[in-house]
Amino acid sequence: AQSVTQPDIHITVSEGASLELRCNYSYGATPYLFWYVQSPGQGLQLLLKYFSGDTLVQGIKGFEAEFKRSQSSFNLRKPSVHWSDAAEYFCAVEKGGNLIFGKGTKLSVKP
Amino acid sequence: EPEVTQTPSHQVTQMGQEVILRCVPISNHLYFYWYRQILGQKVEFLVSFYNNEISEKSEIFDDQFSVERPDGSNFTLKIRSTKLEDSAMYFCASSGQGGRSNQPQHFGDGTRLSIL
């Protein structure tokens, strides 16, 4: 069955430090992959998506993610974290037009 | 940038009562979705809707749930007789195309449903 695993429930990084959030997926065909961000009390905002082509995709707010088929991973990265990046991040894979989400990783940023 | 809007932002309802959650998808989108997120848990798919009918639904979407597009702009989720376990954040989403396309789903800010 299709699934998404985000192994880290909560990550804390210092402002200005680099960030990598892990995502592993299980999907039989070529996956369509997404990262969404949810700030407290708000909805899900699309950060970036992978459909095909270049395995390194750029998103909004300086985020990027790399699709690695051999590792079934789609990790999210940012070279320098800002305090405003504190939020919950969800990885998702599309299945038949619907999204299957991971459990999310909460990011805290310390000054 | 066009947005998906949901009303109300917070709904408090007595157990057993009916509740209707409203969504206005992005105007030129054709595919509509409802998801829910129970506090502390992951976002779960409920139902997708296209061409005035349900395309797919999850096992969560039982007979107590229904969806409707009553006019050209609104997309509603009705829960007929609410239970305590229906308390969750409900997200509406829309997209211009269906699955395996290059158009992602855009989400609203959600309606927090609290069942007392």
C-alpha cells in the first residue's frame, strides 16, 4: 500500500543553520511528490512538487527537495533557516488524484 | 493569487447535530477534495469530487458524510449526525486537473470542528 514516512516528529535548529527534513515513500509507480507547510492555525501551503524530470526541485521560501528513486526519498532542504520557518511540514504522495500525507515534522527555530 | 476559502473558521456543535462546512474553491478549478486532520495526527483524505459526483472516497467517509456543489461556486461537506470523534480540522482543496497531472491541490485554511 502507498505510504509516506516522516521519521522525525520534531526538529529544532538554530536560526541561520541548514535544515533537512526526511521523507520516505512507498509507491509502485513513478510518484508525484509534494511538500506542504502548515503554520499554526493556518492551512496547508504548497512548498514544492515533483512530477518528473530534474530530480532537484526548487520551491518557495528558499526550499528545495531532491527525489532519489533508489532510496525512495524526497528530503526537503534549506541552506539557512529563518525564524519564520517554524511550522509543521508535511510530505505527501499522490495516489489516484488524492494525497497521502506523512505524519508531519514540526520545526522549531531557536535564536 | 486565487485562494480556496473556507467558512466558518471554527464550528462548535452538539453531538448528534448536523453540521455543514463550506468551501469556495478556486474559480476555474474542476476537482474538489475534503481532508481532515484530527488533533496531533496526520492529514487524511476523505473524498474527491468531479463533474458533480464523487470520484473517490475513503473508508472514513461513511453514510454520515455527504458532499454537494449546490451552485457554481460553493462546495460543502455535511455531517448528518455528528459524533465526538468527528472533532477535527477539515480542509477543502481544489485543483485544475485530476490525478497524475502537473497541477497540485491548493488548500484552504480549514474549519476547526469541535463536537461537544
